[in-house]
Amino acid sequence: MTPKTIVLTGASDGIGAAASRLLSEQGHRLLLVGRSPEKTAAVAGEVGADHFVADFASLAEVHELAERLTDAAGDDGIDVLANNAGGIFGDPQPTVDGFEKTFQVNHLAPFLLTNLLLPGLLRRGGSVVNTSSAAHRFFGRLELERLGDVRHVSARRDYGDAKLATVLFTRGLHQRFHDDGLSAVAFHPGIVRTSFAAGSRSGMRMVYHSALGRVLPMISAAQGGANLAWLLAGTPGVTWTSGRYYDRYRPTARVHSQADDPHLADALWRRSAEMVGLG
Ligand SMILES: NC(=O)c1ccc[n+]([C@@H]2O[C@H](COP(=O)([O-])OP(=O)(O)OC[C@H]3O[C@@H](n4cnc5c(N)ncnc54)[C@H](OP(=O)(O)O)[C@@H]3O)[C@@H](O)[C@H]2O)c1
């Protein structure tokens, strides 16, 4: 197996940290990204990887991160970008950029990061692996004119919208760049016992971090991380299919009805580009 250069966000905890451990054992070069300097340094130290810190609630930090990652990757570029950082936050304050935080951290920031890293990814015929969630089917319903509004319905809806945007963004990447050699996939990792929703005041916190949660059939962070690592180490067109949404290890058509609309994927792309200030 040829070692890959893999950028992995959300690497400081949960699914991302578990995937980092597996991928480093397989000999890949990892550029690990987290928000907490201490947690990110700890995981990177454990697996012997380079690490980078950025808060996705600031688009300026995403710009700086992209520059540092591009420098670190060097002339060879990046084989795989894993947009895995995310969660449900339910913060009533807008981010410094003026957007609802769950939408920005899960969709706008990775949209911007991916676009800024595209030259390096295209140079390698690389791939983008986006961590979505089955929540997109249950709670999402995109209204382009209200995208990124602070708390227009509920934290759950904001999370569903963001993860639906992740599926459509994946379709958009495939539509726009697959002919140029780029592949993209989105996936739901299962219900995974991690720090997910720990800082949220939504009902999701109850599900994941209460006595109730302990009786629910959740998988471990190691199992969720193995799913992510399988996609990152895999070969598009052989082990997984570009443009598709996977539920754990299988492609599935069980997606939100809006997720199959190529015109919406295109409109979301253009709206997201406006929001993050890309021409
Ligand atoms: N757990 C589940 O059941 C489940 C199900 C479906 C989808 N997912 C998705 O899986 C992904 C990983 O979640 P997880 O379960 O591993 O949760 P987790 O343990 O809470 O890890 C979340 C990761 O995202 C990072 N992150 C959070 N806010 C950030 C911000 N503002 N800027 C930059 N990075 C930020 C965290 O960084 P710090 O730790 O450094 O703050 C951490 O590395 C998320 O996209 C989540 O939505 C999870």
C-alpha cells in the first residue's frame, strides 16, 4: 500500500482521534487538525504526526490553516482531506463571521478549507471524505435564503441542515471536479460514543451524555474511527464510489429528498461561496 498524505480535521477527539491512530499504524503521513491546542498536541504526539490548530468558528483562522497546511504538504500536495470536525453547538450568539455556529463549523468552514486546498488535492488526483450524519435525513430542510441564520428553528434543525449541506457539498465536489480526477464521498459513522454534543444544550446532549444514553446501542469511538479510516485509506472507484453517501461501510440511497437534487447542490455551492467570500 502506498502511504498517503492525509489532512484530518476533528483529529483531537472521538472518531478523528481514533482514525488517526489506525492510519498512523498503516504508515500514512498525517496532518492533524483540532481546535484545542492541548488535545490536538496530545493525539499528534501519540501518533507522531504534524498538528495544526484552528477554530472553525472563525473563517480567518480557516484561511491561515489552509496556508499552513499547504506549506506543510509541500510540492507533493495532499492525497486526502477528511472534513470530520463538527458537532451540535446550539450557541445563540453568531460567530465572528455572523453565522449560526453549527452551520459554520460543520459546513461553511470545511467548504472554505476544501476550496483553499483544492489546487494541492487536484495535483494528486486526491479525494475529500466528509463526515455527515443520518441526522440530515431526520432534521434537515435547506432554505437557501435562510442559510446560516442564527437559531431560526432549533439546534437540531441547524445540525440537520449542516449535515444535509455536507451531503450536497459532496455531490457538488463530484459534479464539478470528478472529471479532473478528484473524488468525494460523504458518510454517516453510526451512533458513536464520543464527546459529541457534550457542550450543547439540545436534546442530543441527553441522548449522548446521560444515564439514558448509556443504555442506547452505541458503537465505540474506535469503531467509528475505523469506518473513517477505511474511507481515507481506501481507493475511490475500487473500495468506494465518488459522489455517494455511505451509511457506515455501505452506499445507501436512504438520503433526504433534497440530497439528490443536482440544481440544489449547485445553488448551495454558489451561496456558500458568497457567504465565505470566495469569488
Ligand atoms: N458521535 C456520533 O454519534 C456522530 C454521528 C454522526 C456524525 N458525527 C459527526 O462525526 C464528526 C466527529 O464527531 P465526534 O463524534 O468524534 O465528536 P467529538 O468527540 O466531539 O469530536 C469533534 C471534533 O471536532 C472538533 N471541533 C469541534 N468544534 C470545532 C471548531 N469550532 N473548530 C474546529 N474543530 C472543532 C473537536 O475539536 P476539539 O476537541 O479540539 O475541540 C473534535 O476534534 C462530527 O462531524 C460529527 O458531527 C458523529
